Amino acid sequence: MPRTPALFLLLTALPLALSCSSTLQITTPPPRSGVPADTSSVSEPRVPLAVHMEAATAPLPEGVQSLRFRISDVWLKKTGEEWIRLPADVNQFVLPPAARATRPILTTRVPPGSYDSLGVSFSDVFVLFDANSGGPLTMLREEPTRMAVSLEAAADHPEAIHLRFEPGASLTRTEDCRWFFVPFVTPAR
């Protein structure tokens, strides 16, 4: 009988010993530096750029109580190059505004150079006629509203572009009383 407990103990401990001996040690790579693998984007200087928009004080068309929209994207074009799409900062415009104010629509950093065009994409356009009527407006085109700008972005100082939105000129009504949103934006002088 003395062999039975020893044999039992050996048979129970043997699988445990075999399973532990076959495990591998887990190793992890050393910590990486904070520099991205693509260092070309890090070494290129960037210029701080802010784009601001203000709504003109011209009244909304007769019968329109309020206009609401959001800027979804800002587009920039370097002279002789392709358009660059930049997501706009989170914002929403409600017109008429409670107070006249210039609002930032984009704050970013761009490569230095000469820029000749800017575009603005609008979304979530909604008109309110009175307390009981209103709805989303149709846009005649889904592409950005583009305009010529003259911007020389140099690495030594921040740049700003100021835009003016004309609410009265941006709403169009057809003879059969359908409303359309045709954004009218110009660079402010």
C-alpha cells in the first residue's frame, strides 16, 4: 500500500511538470520612440492656418425666420497642384445670429507655399419659416463653394483667411415656392 499514494502522487504531478516545461517565455520588443515611421512628414515645416467665417448683417429673405447650416470641409489648393480636403472644426451656424461674430471654421497646420484657391463644403442646411414650418433645403450642387484667395504661407508666421457669408443671397426661391440653398461666400477684405 505505500506504493499506491506515491504512485498516485507521481501520476498527478507528472502531467503538471511536463506542461510547465514546454511553455515559452513571452518577449516584447523594446519601447519605440515617439517619432512616426514616416519621418518625411515630421521634418517638413508646417504653417499654422486659421479660417474664419462671419455672416453678413443683410436680412434673410422675407418669410424666412431662421437658417441653420454646418461647414463640413474646407478645401485648399496650392498653385499648380491638386485640391487638399481638410475636415472643418465642429461648428454650426444659426442665422440670424444673436450677436455679430466671426467664427473659426478651421484651425490646422499646412505646408508652406503659395495657395490660390479655397473651397467650403456646407451640410445639414435647414430653414425655418415660422414656429410650425420649415425643413431641410436642397443644394443645387454637392461640390464645395470655391473662391480665389491669395495666400503665401511662410514658415515664420501664422496665417489667417477671413470669409464672409451672405445669407440673403444664398437662399433662392422658385416661382412654385421651392427653396434652394446656393451658398454665397467671399473672402473678406
